[in-house]
Amino acid sequence: MVVSKSLYEDERFIFKVNKLLKELWIEAKNINHYLLSFVHRSFVNEKADVSDQHNERLEFLWDAVLELVVTSHLYNDFPKKPEGELTDIRSSLVRWRNLAIVAKKVNFPDYLILWKWEDQWGWRENNYILANTVEAFLWAIYLDLWYSEAEKFIIKHIYSTLEDILKNNLIKDPKSLLQEYTQADICITPSYNVLSETGPDHDKTFVVWVYLDEKMIWEWKWSSKKKAQEDAALNAYNTRNEWEKNFKKFSENNK
């Protein structure tokens, strides 16, 4: 896979990525893979005359390597844990929130190629975009240097976050956390509804509401239905003390 050379006329960017690879102890054979991993779709949508490739192409098979590495190490490191618990732990490691944390630790925001408006709107710090960049970067390593080098990166930068995840009880995903809480406290399972979706196909915004017994308790906007639901659930869970009293009063008044 070769990126159009016209996209990288600024040699400073190539120098920056080469410097990053050295800092990460990656001896690249084909830097084009790594350059492409930082190209966001917004840039290509606005600069189609420059390049028609972006990092979502590299994201396509990212989990084939990441999940295999994480699964094999969890299996060996926790021989007594049941399959269900290992699955939850694996999910917490490869979850986009965790990958975004990893991206910030290795300074990936400094390397993203975005369209100027997305850059001004703060997309460089967008957790979902950063997680996608990590996924694309992993696949770039695999394409360039194969499995063993991708495994080294995963163990050093992603699997190493396991200690913090276990210490802070971050294994459950936000929707599971909220569901367990509401079922135990008020015997109701949350439901989610996409209130609206706006924007072109390549840049949609979804508004999601979280409901308890047909009463909306939280709203969130995001560029993905799944991510909007997860963020809405997380914010609802973190602010449960704010809405829970009002919800119980509402329920009592409508009995």
C-alpha cells in the first residue's frame, strides 16, 4: 500500500513520524504504512485530489492481531480465571477508551492529519479518533514488520494497562455498569433510543437518549451510535446521584 507522495510534500511530517518510530523502538521498512495510519478520513473527504486513502483502510483488520495477542497472554497469565471473566478483561483492554489513553501516552495527537476545520473543532483530542489511530498504527506495524513486532507494541503499550484496569475496577463496559446499577437499585433495565441523526454519511452526528421506564435520564451526541450509547451510559452512571432522586419521585407520582 503506497500513499500518494503529493500528500507528504512537507518533509517535516515524514521526519516527525520517523522520529516517533525511533522513540517507540520500531525499525520501519516502509514508512508509508505509518504515515497512512495518521490520515483521518476528514482530510481525504476535503482533499480528494491529493489522496484517496485514509487510516480506516488500516483499521479494517486491526482486531485480528490485537485480540489474538491479548487473548493468548490473558490465557497464560490467568490460568484459573473462567472464560467469561477473561472475556470481560479482554474487552476492557481493547475498548476504545483504553486505546485513546494509550494514544495520548505516545503522543499520537501530534501526528494526526485532519482537515483544518476538524482540527480547529478539537478532533485532535477526540478519544474515538485517537483509538482508531492506534488500531490503524497496529495494523501498519503488522503490514510492515509482521506479528512479532506488533505483539511487542501491544504488550508494552496496551497490555501493560491491565494493572490499572484491575486496580480501578474498569473491566465492565459503561452500559453493563449502568444496567447492573439500575437493576439492583430500581429493578429497571435501561433502554436506548436514537433521537436524531444529522450530517452527511461520512460525518454524521447521532443524538442518543437513555431511558428508564420511558423517562429520559441522559442525552449524548456522537459520531457513532455505539459510542453515543456508551458515553450516554457512562455519563448517566457517573451522575446517578443527580437523576436518581428525581426519577424515584417521578415514579412515585405516576403510580
